[in-house]
Amino acid sequence: MKFFIDSASVEEVKNAVRLGVADGVTTNPTLLARENKPAEVIYKELCKVVKGPVCAEAVSIVADDIIAESRKLSAIDENIVVKIPATKDGLIAVNQLESEGIKTNVTLIFSPMQALLAARAGATYVCPFVGRLDDAGHVGMELIEQIMQIFINYDLPTQVVVASVRGTLHVSDAAMIGAHIVTVPYNVIEKLIKHPLTDAGIQTFLKDWQKVKASS
Ligand code: E4P
């Protein structure tokens, strides 16, 4: 499973690159609003830091406007992938943009059929939001199982990016299901590394190493 970093913070993405887990980045307007820089500056910096897709969200609503905005976003860097919401206009735009060679990531997916239609429209990626489904009283990971099964049934090349990840269990469940990619907030990456038995084991080894040194 590949890891994208769900962040608009260049520092966080740099940290993830050093760990060797940043296969790409996803941003959205909410994440960009936390940074004090113009979006285009952030996209350019992210594209320098990470060797992989950097997802930049189009905020237009009407198909022609989404297409025009996406062409501009895509011109920023060859690694930009345009995030487009799963609406009728969004899918029209995806169909057109992919035919021009512009990669798309259909976002805000909450049902298997939205994912199937996005894949048929030619999307390179789909982003089902598991955490927001959990928040609304559903089991978000069930959506990932359904989408993966459908994509396997029809041998669809679109890759599933598990999004709206809130904790470590979402990540391990995504890996067990066989999702292609998970997009993870940086703090969750740090939690995935941590284990109290690792820390306790290091303390014991350090104490015992002092005894080895004292006797040599
Ligand atoms: C994905 O690309 C989205 O940016 C993100 O995962 C949304 O997560 P949230 O539901 O925690 O805002």
C-alpha cells in the first residue's frame, strides 16, 4: 500500500519524505487555509519536496469552469493531480481532462456507485472519505471493501485512495483490504511508528549495555 500525506504543510511533508513514506500528497481548501501562503506557492513547494502526485483541489462548480481551473492547476507542475468533487459537473470535467492527459482524483466519495462512475469517467484516483462516514454513523471501511471489490470485478485501473483517515486502525484496515493508497495526516504516521514495547525494549537494552560496558 502506498502512503500519501494528507497535508498542505511543507514541513510535515518533508518529515514524511525523510521517513520514506511519502508517495504523494493530498491537499484540500481546509488544509490550505491552515497555512499562511498562497495555494500556488504551496503546490510548487510540495512538488519540489515529493517525487509523486500532489493533489490540488479545483473549487469551481460548473463543468466548463472546473475544466478551465484544472488546466491552470495542472500547468503548475507535471506532478499536479486535480482533485474534483464527485458531482455530475465534476465527472464531465474528469472525462474531458483525462482525455487531455490531465490526471484527476475524484474526491468526496461516499458511495460505491460514485466511485464506479468516477472510474468509468476515467479518473486516475478516487478518494472515499472513511472518517466522515464514521462520524455520520456508518462504517466507513465497508465502503472501501465495496469499491475494491467492484474495481477488481471489472479490472478497473483507477486507484483507491482511502481518505478522511482519523487514526491508525483506518490505516491497518485499509492495508488488510488491499486498498492501493491511503492518505494520512502526518500525526497518524507518527502514531503508526510508536509502540510502547519498542520504547520499553530500548530502555532495557540501554540499561543492560551499561552493565556490558562496566564489565569490559
Ligand atoms: C482527502 O484527500 C481529504 O483531503 C481528507 O482526507 C479529508 O479528511 P477530513 O475528513 O479529516 O477532513
